[in-house]
Amino acid sequence: MRRLLVTLAAGALMVTASACGSSGDPEASDSGSSSGGTTTVKLGLIPIVDVAPVYLGQKKGFYSKHGLKLDISTASGGAAIVPGVASGQFPFGFSNVTSLLIAQTSGVPIKAVSNGIASTGVQGKDFAGIAVKKGSSVKSAKDLEGKKVAINTLKNINESAVRESVRKAGGDPDKVKFVELAFDQMPAALDGGQVDAACAVEPALATIKSQGGQVIASPLVDMAANTTVALYFTSTRYQQQHPDLVKKFQEATAESLAYADAHPDEARRIITTYTKIPASVLAQVTLPKWPAEPNKASIEALAKLGEEDGFFKKTPDVDALLP
């Protein structure tokens, strides 16, 4: 199991960085600490646009109303969230769906507890896009055959997404040359000609657009309608031992997601409190959707695509993963 967790840590997440919890006694973080009827629980997050609802929910008092105080652990690098949760370093975490399916099919005992983020479902107006530099000869996803395409992690959700965009455009995804590159390095690599295209998410996508880059496809939209991209999750052990805390976290997070989705301007403002995204760039960022419930059909589509592309050791069990 230790070797498996280390392997997962190397490439589990869609996002530019992976979060790790603070050091300490795993059993202590499992049980949480209580004070005046409020229980403190650790949550592993990445300081990116996607997790704005949690910070907004904290500010609005949704978590405290449910008797929880979040102790958020963030990092711009380091160990991945999946093994951090599975090992008991912290009880809750955030990760993309494909990473969770990879973990599940590798025997890591995890369980989704809440929705995370979703695609906008609108071609050309999503928070993720396949972009090319100004004046590129690449006009569609089919033109990516034989080209170098930057993705943040090989054999994960963005590779599935690009491959599906190429298929839908009538191309052969096996002819695409995937290059692993951090999101924040994509604008410079694309502008400098090191890659022909980049599958970028916000805010890197807004930066590419500011350089004159063009979006030729919205891969998350191509994979499924209103794709559920990421989920909040826990370990099966924690869920069994602390069902009351899991329920409180679920309810508070659902409330936070619904509020953020209905108040995008407030969500955009809260992002400035936990990221270093310049206000000028943030204003151009396309926000994801934050529905309170995951879209099961889209998760099944991700599972099917990942299996077709050989990402899993066995067929994923979507029902077992979902809340």
C-alpha cells in the first residue's frame, strides 16, 4: 500500500499543484478536535479557483452553522491529496474524478462525499480549453495529429479530455504527442513554440488569451454534458468511524456550492484572499460551475473513457465511489 500511495502521489491531480496536510498524529486528525460544540477537521486543498466555495462557505458561516471549523492545508507542490487522505493525514480532500477512479481501481479505500466543480457545458466558454498561439495552423482538434500538446498530467483527466476532442473532430488521438507540463508553464511554452497546443485551465487559459492565443476546443465539454470534474472525498475508514462529521461536511459543502454558484461575483472576490492571481487576470477568468450534486452520467462517461484509454487496472465502480 505504501508503494501504491507513493505512485499515486506522483501524478494524481488535474491541477497545477497537489496539497498535503500538515504533519502530526494521523489519529488526532482523524478524530478532530472539539471546542464549544464545534469540531475542527482538516481539509486538503489546492489554492486554485475551483475551491472558492469552501472559502466562501467559511466566510458565510455555513460550516460553523453545521458545527465544523475547517483547518485547511494547502501547498503549491509536494505529496498528492489522495494518499494524504487515504493515510489519515487529514480526513477530507479535493481531487479530480479520474484521479479518484485511478485510486479506487488501484485498491485505495476512498469515498466521495460531495460534489466539487463542473464544466460550464458551453463550447468556447469553459474554464478549460485546448489553446493554440496566435497565427497557428492548428484550427481544430483534428489538426492536433502529430503535434505536441501540453497537459498537466499524463494518463489522467486532461489526456482523456484531449483524446475525446480529437476523436469528435474526426482525428486519431493516438497520433497526438502529449507533453507533461504544469499549467502555469503552459503560456510561456506555447508562446515560445515549445508545444503546438496546450490543454489549460484558469487562470493559465486567461493568460494565453491575453497573449493572443485562441481556444480551438473545450475538451471537458466534449467528454460529457455538464461534466463533473472534481469531488471532495474522504477515506472509507473515516466515513465508517465518523459518519456524523461526514454528514455535517456534506451538508455544509452543498450549501457552500449552491451559494457560490448563485453568487459568482462573491466567489470571484473570495479567490483573491487565498491565491496570488492578479486582479486584472482574475477579471478575465471563466469560472467553473458549482452544482450541489455530482452528475453521475458524466462520471460514468469519464470512467468509460479512462478505461478505453488504459488508465485503470480494472473497471471502475462509479456507484461505490459516489456519495
